[in-house]
Amino acid sequence: MPGISKSRTALPLIVGLVFVLGLFPALTAEAQRKSRASAPSRAPAADVARSPEAPTQSLALDAAAARTAKSTGLTLPIAKFMKFSQPIKLRYIQDEFTVFVPISERLKVNSALLHLQLTNSISLLRERSQLAVRLNGRIMAQITLNPQAPESRVDIRLPAELLKPGYNRLTFTVAQHYTYKCEDPTAPELWTDIDTVASTLTLNADLLPLAPRLSDMNTLFDAKLWGDPSFTIVTAPPAAMRDDQLQWGALTAQGAALRLNYVPLSIRHETAASSSRYSASTAAFPGLDQERLQYSDSALVGTKAELAQFVSPRILDGVAGSFLGVYPLDADPRRFVLVVSGTTAAEVTQAARALTVMNFPYPDTASMLVTKIEPPELPSYAGKNIVSEDGIYRFSKFDFRSTTVKGPGGSALVHDEHVESLHIEVVMPADLFAHENTNVDLELHFAYGAGLRKDSVINIYLNDRFEKAIGLTVEAGVVYHKYRVSIPLRSFQPGMNDLRFSPRLVPLITGECQIYNTENLILTIFEDSTLTMPKASHYVAMPSLRLLVRTGFPYTVKSGGTGTLVHVASNDSKTVASAWMVLAKLAQRHLRALDQALISFGLPQSQDHDLIVVGSISRVQPGLLKGAPLEYAKLSRVPYSVAVEQPSGERTAGGPLQWLLPGTSRPLERGGADVDPSKPVIMTQASDLTKSTLTMQYRSPLSSGRTATVFAAANEDVLLQGMAEMIKPELWEDLQGNLVVWSKGVEAVSWQKVGADYHVGSISAPARMEFYFSNYPWFWFIALIALIALLAVLTTRMLNRFRRRNHAKLEEMQRRT
């Protein structure tokens, strides 16, 4: 039939047309890929070494720029710009992560180079998977995620004009697919990891000349200034310092450190020397030898009479009271000199204290006079974000603002900026004690969208450890007020705690090749949510360097460090600078200066203080080391903890009475060793600390119930170097026990807990019994034996009394009958 014949004739043509149409996109994509490969790039590619296991992509970078950045720039790993040093994990079909790159106003950026090392899943589809890098919203590079070469090294040039003063948003965004067809947007094979330690950012920048004003103080002391910040404090001669000079330098150092927030500040001390090199009429410091001050910013501290030979008359004329001024260094205008002075020693002290209490901008002038300081009366345990027992706190107290999150992973949107998660930072007192079952209650005000599947949740993490989950089970969406969640108080650690809310939102309708709605995956947590603290006591077992590291305890309990004595063992510059660094670090940890602490080369008559001792071990008075875990002299007594081997098999720590104390045992590894820190081997040996620095904490020999902490080394050079290493986070966070010894480098750190505990704080009798039963379970056995003995005595007495009253009458009746 003609119709059938015509259809059969057209069939091959239709099949061929379909084949061509199906093949055309692939051929077009391949042609475009070849065209891009053969076309000249907009910027010459860099000469970067390639390796077969980790191929390198070169994006918009010329070889000369790369060599310049590496030779003159400062390079930091990406992890330095993150709160936690961990890989960036990008998941799902689409995900992003933002790193905030600091740039100081004091810098002129010449060039920047971003080096990325990343690994992607081998299940990704190359044609549809890519990583985009944005700087402040502008695309810098697009990187193909190749499953055949999953490890990549990429160099990206970042335009200097885009790096503005402040925090610049460096955003990594992925689009990840494993098929051309329908796919699961949360499939586990959709992932890309960026190694934040191997990935680096190199900045080539110059310091700008300064015309400083006191209103620029928070810019002059800038945590966004790259490198390890250092600060030189210059005092007037003679070289033998006085106690008041020691205090002025301590206050100045703390004021500088507080403006750097968490960034450790390395401090040097210099004695002012005369020079006529800068005698021009415009010089701010015509009589000062500035050769040693060109490598850091500095402060010149002293009375008007002491500084007269170093400072120009136009500056001295303004010193009519407590004086603060800031000026460019004559030898290098890119550096500044802070002048702290007064006509009397008391006025200099007041001027230095003003540096520690002012966090609001100063006047827009180069100098000012401080006529009076009236500090508020603060209770003990006062500080930023700190909570106290039996208190109720809104989330807004912790700088939390009502925040809305969207999408499966709960990406938060705050003024159109990406936020990693919802969290608050809560500071717990170091010595808080309550019943083992005591809880911290959260009353949350939150709302979520309609059409969520019933397995949607809000996961609650405390210090990156999962604690609770809230099920979002109402399909129509809901608003909750005072939704209560309880977290055990024992889960919180002393000091800073990160309480994080991580939503995981799943659409109600999903399935292969179905359009699913993500606009309803939305949740808001409001700032009027509250955190309620339980009733508790202040009582803790000491010594503990861990509490010192996290909170500055016990030296930061009272307002301004009242009740703290810092004893500096010798008045040489290196020991003095070491003591200033210790105080500056404690101020940073406490977020407030210890301006009321006593600091002295001697010991006051009233010795009822918590003690800090800084000096070379040979200069420390032997009486101050009484009771120390390590007694150092020509013949030193050194503790070595004992490892006691147990028989093979399943073991528990705590001894044979554990069956009386359920819930207090902890399993140990089979065939391992346990350590009893209270019973070390004491070895008397002839030795020297040589290149090691030590920190130890113990009961103060000057006052019962007080604590002493010693920072010491074999000599002043090692001490200064050791303190500069100790204040860095890598070592500071590793201090624990009550005896820590380290040499150069974090890898050579040793610590142990030696000797018996003592207790600090006040507590009621019932709470004291509870404390001992919680921390020393064998008290249960003693109490149990005492209770049994008491019951036995009482029972015996009652039986005897009963026998005398009843058996005597019965015996009398028997005799009569």
C-alpha cells in the first residue's frame, strides 16, 4: 500500500535524524572544549610543576608574578583564616563556603596569589561539575572537577584592587552532578574537599606611611595586619627598672593586646638611649636613638621629666597631666610611637590604665589628657558572654541576631552574606560545680516552613559534639515559643563554649525525575530565645593549668585581677618582657585587663594573693618553689609518673571496690598501663634545664588556699623565647596538668599531673559531700562503712534498751512463779 511504503521509506530518515540530534550536543561540547583549549588565554599561564597524582591547573597568573609573590610576600594557610583548622567540605548538588580574608588599612596590596589543593569525588560528571572561586562576589576562577584526576592544585591570581581594608569574602561554590538524568541532590558521592593547610594565600603588600590619631587606635593595633605582631615598650634610663615602670609597661602591653583580640602579641623591652641623629625641628623624637625601633611599633613610657631629653618640646608642652599621644617614628613613618606620660608617677599610671579601658574611639587628635577614670564596681566572674549560676540570658546577650536559614544544609542568610551555621558563644566560670544530673535549659523561639519531611531536624552541637536533636515533624509548618531543650551542665567546659544549631531540612515530595521545592526549606531562630543556668556553687580541685589556659583562673575571678601578685624575679629587659607577655595573654583570654593586679620585683608584706612568678629558675627565690612539682637546684628533684601494668584481660580503673560504685568505672585498653599521678617516682639528679622552658602550678607557699604559677627557664634568653612560643595558640592550648616543659617548637612539649589536689572556693556542707562523692568515688565506700557502723551501734543500743525494759519484767515474773 502506498501509505505503508511511504512510512517505511521515512523510517530510516527519522532514526538518522534522531541519532544526529542526540549526538549534536556532545559534538558541540567537544568542539567548544577544543576551541577553548586552542584559543589564547586572557592572561599567560604560570610555569607550575605538575605531578601525575595531583595535576595543576594554572589560572590567570604569569610566572613573574608568581615568583614575586613567593619571594617577597607573606604566605599563610587558608586554615589561619578559619575558626577551626579543618578541611572545607562541600556537599550536595550545590554548596558553598566563605573564608574571610583580613586586610589592614595600614597595607597597600600589590598582588595576591591563591594556591588551592583540593580533592573531588571520582563519581562526579566532569562536564557538569565545577568549583567557582569568588572574591567579594566577583568570579576569580572556574575549576573543572575531573573524576579521572580527582586531586588538583590550582594557582589563582587575585586582583589587588579587589582586596579592600576589612574582611574580604573568599567564597568557594560547587555545582556537582553524577548523571545527566534525574539524580538525588543529597547523594553521598557528591563531595569536594579543600585542604586548608596545604592551600595558601600569598600577599605582597607594603606598609603605608602614617599620620596617626588617637581615634585610629583600633586601626594602629590591627588584628588584620598580617604576620606575627610585635610591640616594643621603651622606658627611661637607668636600665634598672622600678616597680612603677614595671606596672606602666604591664598596663600598656595589656591595652595593646586587647585591641588585637585573639592574636598573640610578642613584646620587647628597651631602655631609651640618646642620639642626635634626628635633630630636625620637625622631628617628634629628636633625642631618641631609633635604630632598634624600626622593626615594630612601640610605646615610650615615663614621666615628663624622664622623657624630656628624648621628646620634642612641642610634645612635652602638652604633658600637663595624664597624657596619651601617638606620632609617626622619625626613622620610619610607617611605624608609630605611643607616648604614655604625666607629670607624676600616679599620672603616668592613670594614662596607662586609660589604654586598657577605652574600647570606644578616642578623640580625633594626636594627643589627649586623661583627667580622671571612674571604673564601675563589677562583681566577681564578670566578663563578656560569661554566665553565672541561677541566671537567665537571652541569645541577644551573646551577640546573636534573629537569623533565617534556607536549603537542605541550612545555609544562613544575614544581610545577603553566607554564614556557616547558627551558633552562640557561652563562657562558663572555671570553678562551677553542681549535681551530676543538673541541666542547662534552652527555651527556643523558632519557626520553620511548610512541606518538610518528618525526618527534618535541628541538630544541636556543643563544642562540635552532638548533644540533642529537635524533630521538625509538623508538615504544615509551625512557630514554637519556649521550646525547651536541656543539656547537661557537665557537657559544658570551663571558658568558651560554642553552642551550634545545625538544621537539616528535607522536602516533603522527592523522587526520581520529580520537581521538588526548596524554597520552603526555611527556618528562623529568634534572638529572644533564652539560656537558663541552674543553681550551682564555686568550688574546684586545683592545680589545673587547663583552667588557666581557658579562663585565666584563678587570677581573673575578681574584677581587674584584684588579689593577684605578679612577681618578676629579675629586672633585666628579657625577664620583664616575658612577664608582660604573660599578663597580655591573660588579658586577651579574659577579654579584660588585669589592671588591679600587683606587679613587683619584690614581695609585699601582705602576701594573701594568688601568685604568678616569672624569671630564670636560678633567680627565683627558693621559698617560692616550696611545694612545686619540680624542685630545681644543683641537685634537682624531678617527678616521673609511674605506669602500673595490669593483668591482661578487660580492666577498669578504680580498684576492686568498683562494684559498689556503679557508673564510675571507665574501660581501659586490654593489656595497657594506667598512671597514678599522685604517686610519681621522685628522682634526684644533677641536671640543667638548658634550652627548655617550664610552667608549673601548685599550692602557694605564701598563703593557704591560694595558687602559685611559675613560668621559668634556665636563663633569660630561653625564657623570652619560650614565652613568645607559649602565647601562640598551638602551644597555649596544649598546656595542661600542673607541670609542662617544652623546648623550641610545639613538637617537644611534655606535661604531667603531679601531687595531690587542693580545693578552691566556698561550698555548703551538702554540696561539699556531693562534690567529693562525684570526684572521689571511694568516699562512697567510706560513707557506706560509716553508715553501716552507725546503724550497728544504734541497733545494739535499741536492742539493749528493749531487753532492759522487757526482759527484766519477764525474769521477775518467772522468779515469782
